[in-house]
Amino acid sequence: MSDITIKIKDREGEIHELQAPTDMGMNLMELCKAYELPVEGTCGGMAMCASCQCYVLSEHQLPEMQDAEEDMLDQAFYVEDNSRLGCQIPITEDLDGLEIELAPESEV
């Protein structure tokens, strides 16, 4: 039961060092929302909207991308090779020091 540090670069370029609990079953999208960063999470974490898309900047080993996440990213705007959906990345101790950047907002 410990907190880890995750660095998140917002859409204005500001870096936020967030303390993330590893014992609450949270994911990156929920962490961003808890700290009131501009992440929609419109679908509630079901990998159905891509409003929590982020770019993984560090070399952390992340859970393998599932079909639903891959399908959603195929339809999303501003997708890069390092794009992931924050809602599909659970916060674990292995993510200590993770660095991500929030993707630009989708064109609706």
C-alpha cells in the first residue's frame, strides 16, 4: 500500500507531479480527473470515446493493449505510436515515475 509519482504534461505544456495510490484500483484517467486535469472520460472508462488519450513518454512496461482500446484509437484524432487510453492503464507500483502527455482534445 503505497503511493507512486506520475508526471503528466497538460495541454498547455505544464508538468504536474501527481501522487497516485496503488491500493484503490484507479486508472490514469481517474487520476487525472481526481486532480482536475482536463480529461473528459466521457464513456466512464469503457474504451469507447478516446477522450482520455495520452502519449506515453517514458519507457515503462504497460499492460498489453486490448482490442477495444486498439479499435478506439483507430478512430481517434491525433493518434501517435505512443498513444494509449488512460482508462485502460491501471495504476500499479510498476508505474512509479511514469511520464505521459495529454493528447489534444478531439475535433467533435
